[in-house]
Amino acid sequence: MVPALVKPSRAAERERNESPHRFVAACATLGFHGPYLFPEQAGRDYELTPYLKKLAKHRDKFTVISGVSHPEQQGNNGHASELTWLTSAQRPGLAGFRNTISIDQLIADQIGIQTRFPSLVLSTSGRSMSWTSSGVEIPGETSPAKLFKALFIDG
């Protein structure tokens, strides 16, 4: 038979298909201890820091980005920049402030079609770092039970 007319086996088809791309953003509002997070060396062969050692088996699947900043993030108090951590909108909390789409939602618009849930916004307080294209905050899910139900029972 002509190879193009032969239907590949399911195992062969699964082998060809890559896992969907994913994006994770985690905000620690009190910050991280920089030397435990950011490697001293640049490039692929950096020595894992204490925090990154926890992710060692996934090393080839993540990228550490450092040395970036958001200008005009002072806002109306020292913690106002949490509002714009994933948007970089300027002057959070001040008069005339308007947020914009967060990078996680922008990425979800592009790669979210590959998964059952385009985006999971999770939180410990109900607040989140995720914003719609209109600048509206997307409430974070705070209940592990509700998250489990959505992922494994209702789905």
C-alpha cells in the first residue's frame, strides 16, 4: 500500500503529538529571596539554585527570566504593583488608572485552545493577577474542592 493511505496506529499517532504548551505565573507578594531563585550564570548550563532544584526534573521545559522591570509601578502604595504584575499598566491605583490584559490571558488566547481549560486562575484570597482585555480582574478560584470538581468530576 502507499504509505500515505495507511492510517497510523493510535500509539504512533500519540507519539507524534506533542504535549500542549503551558504557561504558569506564580506571584509571591512578599517576593522571593533572589539568590535562591536566580542563577548566577546565564545560558542553558547554569547551576540550579535552591528553589530551582525543586524543579530539576523539568529543567528542559522552563525558562528563568531575570533583570526585567516595570517602569512607573509605584502606584498609590507599595503593594499596588501587584495589580499590574502581569500587565505592566502604569501607575496602579492612582487616579485615571486603567488596567489591561494580563500576559497569562494573552497567552491563553493563543495556546488555550490546546487544552480543556484555556486558563486556570487560582488564588488564596479571591484576588488575582489575571485581567481581561477590558482591564477587568478575573477572580481567582480559592477552593481546592471546587478546582478538583471542575478538573476531575464535572469535566
